[in-house]
Amino acid sequence: SELVARNREEIHTVRMRQLPTTALCASFVLCAVISSAAAESVIMTIDRPTTLNFFRAATPYKIDVGAAGLSETLTLFNPRELVFAEGRIRLKIDCRGEPIPVEAVLEPTMIVTFDRKLNAFVARVESLPIRLGPLGTIQLDQYLDPFILPVSFSQTLESGVPGLTIDYLIREVKVLDDRLEARADLVFRKTPPTKSSARK
């Protein structure tokens, strides 16, 4: 089975730039294997080992939670046993807490959807309860920032074909049984040379 998140908005682009931690999935997609789908689009795929390597690079990850005037810092680390199942991403990850001593193995499930307000594909953790002694049961998913994939971005080539700009618009993201798959439309634009460069 698969879950498909679709973007039906018109194309608009932004320049590629350094993204915050919550948007690391953008560079994650760019590392995908690209194969031709049609004259105007490409299919980008990400396999399970690459997805797991992304989570390994993003951890350890600290979260501050609190209730009833008490606070706790949780550290997520050692992601493993990642699978794609029923249109979702599932994995195991260790959790350590302080000052309340906590050692736990969590099994988060992530779902990918298109968020119209953010105009982006968003991977969110579904319900993830954890019991923290005097704090009681905390819904950890409420404290986890989603991973955000911008739907559009541009890249201008500096060599080979100087001035050639490629605009990308991600149309849909699928979670298949053996890979993540994204379909993107491409638009190619050539910037006219400046007067100074034309004289050279």
C-alpha cells in the first residue's frame, strides 16, 4: 500500500539557501536518484538506507517537555530498524531523560502530507506517548517539530551552461513499500549574459 501527498498549486520558485534543521528534508530530496518520467517531469526516489542515514545525521535530538511546573529534557538517539509500511515511515529510536532518569525505546510513526498553509510537504510524527514518572504521560508528538519540504526551489548552474536556471516544483510524494518517491516538474530558464560578460 502507499500514501500519496499531492500539491496542485501553480509553480513559483525560491532561491536555494541554507535551511534550518526542520527543513533538512529539502537537501535530503536533492540527494535522491533521478530518472526521467516525462519531458516535463522527473521521479526522485529515496531508499530505506538513505532515509535511515538522514535520521542518524539528525540525531542526537533534544526536546524539552514540561507539566505541572516540572520540566524534563529528552534526548533521542540511535535510530534503527526503519521500514516503510502502510504509507508511513516507522522506526525505533532510543530515548534518555534528565533530571528524571528515563531510558526508553520509542517507535515513532511518521506520515507525509501536503500542508496548504505552509505550502510545503510535511512529515509529522503521529501519536507518541511516553510516561515520565511524576510528569505522567506526555504526548511527545506535540513537542516534535515537523520535517518540512519546500515545494519549489531554483538552482542556477555556475559551470557547464552558465546562467541556466532550473526551477523545481514537487507535485507529489509517495511512501511506497520499498522507497520514498517524489514527482517534480522542471522548468529551464537561460539568463541573458550581462554586457560586461558579452564583451569577453
